[in-house]
Amino acid sequence: MKGENYLYFCDTTDEANATDEAILIPASTVRGISVGAADGTVDLDALYLSAEGFVGDGNSRAAVVLAVTAGKLKEAMDDVASAMSATPGDGFTVIADVQNGVFCSRHITGCTVDSAV
């Protein structure tokens, strides 16, 4: 949609060619970023980003786990929030692209995509 900021995540080092290797989501569907997952998992070097899912049932969620340098969770979260609220000319913002080594924060080191949680 015009004016929407889309967030790109890719968690593979080769060309994304399978389910859950890359995802592009509207920033407006992001529901939160946390240090712990919904199941109670806490990881001191990861952020959990959840977004509305693609099933359309109102219950599903898409999720991305961002690997972060230990001790830099706050800084990485701040960088992700800034990237999400940016207004890029093309509406496309790379949050984590493992294939090309591009991250919106110098503290993010990787990601894991799960398109239907």
C-alpha cells in the first residue's frame, strides 16, 4: 500500500527458496518486540518480533527472532523501532538480511523467520 513501510527479513546465506527463509511484512502489522517469546522463553541475545499472521483467522502470528550481540538488546530494539518508523522513498526497509550481511542495527547478527506461528 502507498505510504506503508514494509520490513524485510532473510535468514539464509544463499538465495531464499523455501518456506520461512525470507519474509516481507507491513510495519503496521508488527504487534511487538520483546526479549522473551510468548512461550516464556527468555534469551539474553535475542529479540522476538511478532506480527499479524497471513492466515487471516485473527489468531495466527508471524514471528522473527533477531540474534543480537549480548548486552545490546536495548540498543538493537531502539534501532529496529527507528527503522520501522522510517519513511523510505520506496517503502522497503531491510531489518535483517543474512544473505547480504545487511542489518538495520550493528548489534543484530542474524535472524530466524517463522511465517505462521
